[in-house]
Amino acid sequence: FNGLRLIQAVREMHGDTPVIAVSGQNADQLMMAEDFGAAATLIKPLDRQRLIKEVELLAGEVSSAWNYAL
């Protein structure tokens, strides 16, 4: 099970769950991750502040969606 298949499986089972893809291999992998439905992509080595920013951004989007649904 590679990362791209994992993203695809998460999208199929939990379509509203945001996925952050991380790769140290190459930009092509991250572009494919976006095609598979990743909400954000990051390159290794990780920039801790950027990861936190992406998580906060996606958490805010999920929270807004929940509030809208209610």
C-alpha cells in the first residue's frame, strides 16, 4: 500500500477527511497526491511551522463545514 493508494482509500471511505501528503522523493509524487485528493502537500524535510499552518487551515475548513451542516 503506497501513499497514493492510501489517499485514494481515505477519499473513498471518508471523502470529507482532509489529507496532507508528505514526500521526500520528488515533486511528481506530490502532484499525483493532489490528483488523488490530497488537500495539501509538503516536502521533506518538514518545516514545522508550515505543517502547523496547514493543519490549522484544514482544521478550520472542516470546522466551518461542520457548522454549515448544522
